[in-house]
Amino acid sequence: MNTKALLNLQDFERAAARVLPSTLFGFVQGGAEDGLSVAANRRAFSQVEFIPRVLCDTAARSSAVSLWGETWSAPFGIAPMGAAAAMALDGDRAMARAAALENVPFVLSGSSLTPMEQVIRENPRAWFQLYPSADPEQSAAVVARAQACGFGTLVVTVDVPVGGRREDDIRNGYGSPLRPSWQLAASFGRRPLWLARTLLPTLRRHGMPHFENYGGSRAPMISRTATRSHRRDNLCWADLQRLRDGWRGKLVVKGVLAQEDARQALREVGADAVLVSNHGGRQLDGTAAPLAALPGMLAALPGATLFCDGGIRRGSDVLKAVGLGASLAWVGRPMMYAAVLGGTAGVRHAIGLLREEMLRTMALLGICQVAEAATRVRHPFTRSVAAQPSD
Ligand SMILES: Cc1cc2nc3c(=O)[nH]c(=O)nc-3n(C[C@H](O)[C@H](O)[C@H](O)COP(=O)(O)O)c2cc1C
């Protein structure tokens, strides 16, 4: 589909709902339990206000940022999302390629269906996200592969000790792996275009997709009997330390909301950055919005490299996140929808829209550099460093 008629990132969601089978769309769109965190993530952006300055000569403004010796064309990237190659034809490659062409960061999910060795060829600056296994040897094997094929940054996701409860997935017949059922067949059958343009070409090109980059067995995407464990509730800080010690590149800890955890990850374990995230509201329902947690975290950890995700849909949202302390903001669901609708071109269009919105917002704010966003935002979130038990 030509996505050029889509004017903003929310348009991609509405269009994807008409293209994807409801079982798959529900998985991407959904959140845990009552959806409180999904709603909180969006609400937080409406609580941040801009105070623009006028007559500032912003003709030479730029959305570019530098981090760890690299320059990106914008301070946002594509968050890791599993199963993309089941939703979109060559979905992991499409997102990786689009990010490379637009010069924004991209993180390959540890729950992806494309071997990491192929994705890094599309985008040599891609980052890799690990779901640490309950068994440290399995994690070590995945990490060794990522290191050997040239990933420079490892993102370790720590907010999935067990899978969040997403009841819509149960109602819609979604599972990981997907179980063949009449319900699934009916959901697929109602989307003949998706069948013809995505599922059948995927099967023709690659056969049944498998979870290629997850620790342990290589489970297929659709299976009556195969299982994948989402249980890693035995993990503790020593496991993160082991990963840090074994990884030569940059290490990011994803899924942190508490200041004390951020401090431990950065100052004790030696992580390079923390991605403040509630997994897009897909794990613990009722969590604080990552945006709301940023100011306090920055106050507690001055100079720390913090990233943020959850509910970012506009260029103005990116500037709000940067203004509150994020070095990079990450976008999830809309990029998946963009890959579904338009492959590489669709994702490039989504990135382009977000960047154009940023540049327009910067002119309206009266700033030339992204970092100046901090001087134009007002927010109600507490900066106080909460007293927390230091277990
Ligand atoms: C379909 C889907 C799959 C995801 N898979 C992963 C994953 O494999 N690893 C991970 O760390 N986060 C995963 N996430 C969470 C995203 O990385 C990110 O935290 C979240 O989507 C950001 O919120 P947003 O979708 O509102 O932008 C996934 C999110 C979605 C929507």
C-alpha cells in the first residue's frame, strides 16, 4: 500500500486495523489487563506544556543528535518488537533498512523471526535486544552470536520476569507460538489481501518463520505443540552483571522505572544507559508513565544517559521526552503498522513524518537544537528523589 496519504502516526494504526487479521492487530495494539498503563503513557504527554519563544531565527535548526560518537538524524528510534516478520513481509528487515536509510537507531528484538546475522547486513548500526533466559548459558550463547556478527549495542530487557496478562490475546486466539485453530483461520481468512501479500510470500520465501534469536530452542511461529518459555523470574542483578562483564560494547537496560534500579544499573553494574519504559503498557498494568518518571530520575542521577519510550506518536512528543531528560525516544507500535502497510517505504514515511513534525515544532518553539527543548517545557511531574528501600 502507498502510505503517502497517511498524515500522522495515528493514521497508521487506523489503516493497519483494516489490513491485519484481528488476532495479530490485537496483539500489537493491546496492553496488559485493564490498559491503565497504555492510557497513562499517552496522558503523560498531554500533561507537558510548551512555553514557546518568538522571533528566535530558527532557519538553521536541526533535528540531529550525537550519542556515543555517532550522529543520528533525529533523537528517536525504532523500539524492539517481536514477531514483526509475521505481521509484515520481511518486517524485521524492512524496519532495519528504513532506519539505516533515515539514519535513526533501530533495535532488533530478541523475539524476532529473522536471523540476526541477516538483519545486521541490512543495517550495520542496528542494536540487539536480549530477553535474558532463565538459564544464563542460553543468554551467553545469544550474546556471543550478537557480538560475533557485529552488533555494537546490547539492550537487555528486564521488565518481563513473567509474561504480562493480555486478556485480549487470549480472547483473540493469539499465542506465541500461534496455535492453529478455527478462530485463527477465520481471522486470517477475513484479510485476503494480507494473506496474499504477506503470509503466502513469507511462507514461499522463508518457509515457516521461527524465533531465531531467542535463547534455547528455535520455536516456530505457528505450531500445535512447540512452546517458548517467557519465565525468567529467577533472574537478579548478578545476572545483569554477568551480561555486562561478557559484553564488549554499549549496554542499555530496558524496562526500568524506579530511580534506585536506574542507579544500580548505571552506577554499580556499569550499564551505559537506561531505557525508562513500561513495555508500552504490555507488562505490569498500573505503572507510572515513563515520561512522568524521567524528571525524577534525572534529578537523582545527574548526567545519566536516559532513554524513554511509551506512547510517543508526534514530533512534539519526542521533544517533550528530550525536554524532560531523554537522550533518545523510542517508538514502537506505529513503526510495526508502517512496516505492515508499506514495508521499508512505509517505515521511511513514518520516520519522515515524525522528523518533519519535530522540525516544525522546533520552529514554533523557537529552538535550533534539540537539546534546547528543555528550556521550553513545563510539567507537573515530581522531581523529588523518592526514599526507597536500598535492598
Ligand atoms: C508488538 C510488540 C512487540 C514487542 N516486542 C518487544 C520485544 O521483543 N522486546 C522488548 O524489549 N520490547 C518489546 N515491545 C515493547 C517495545 O519495545 C516498546 O517498549 C513499546 O512498544 C513502546 O511503546 P509504544 O508502542 O507505545 O511506542 C514490544 C511492543 C509491541 C507493541
